[in-house]
Amino acid sequence: MKNVILIISVFFTIQISAQLTVPQSGVNNYTVCSGTLYDSGGQFGNYSDNSNGYTVLNPSTPGNMIQIGGTINGENCCDFMQIFN
């Protein structure tokens, strides 16, 4: 099974049924078939300064893939998202 690791320190929303949140620091894991992934500020708040947490998304059916789409809104100098397969 392949995992997708997101390293996120921007305000963004990704369509991925559940509301999921990237931690301010450390890691969390979700096994999902759909949902919305938010930064550490949640749906309506700003992300915390110096956030460096990340989330691992696993497909709810082993062997399936995860499709990610959405928007990112951050500062060009220091906000970024990385996706690993």
C-alpha cells in the first residue's frame, strides 16, 4: 500500500466526507475515502506561526489511490506544500 505524506505550512483547503486537520507540529494519520483537509487553523482560522506538522493519508481500500485537488493561499517566501508518494 502506498502512502501520501503532506508537509504543509500554508492556509489551504484540499477536497479529499470528513473534516481533517494537519497538526501544528508532529504527524497524524487518516484512512479516508473522501473529506476536506485543513491546516492547523481549521476551517475558519489561520494556521499557527512556525507550523511544521504533516499528515499521512491512506486510502480506505488497500491498493486504491488518493486523488487530491484544491487551492493553496500563502506567502511565496515561506509557505509550501510537498506531496510524497
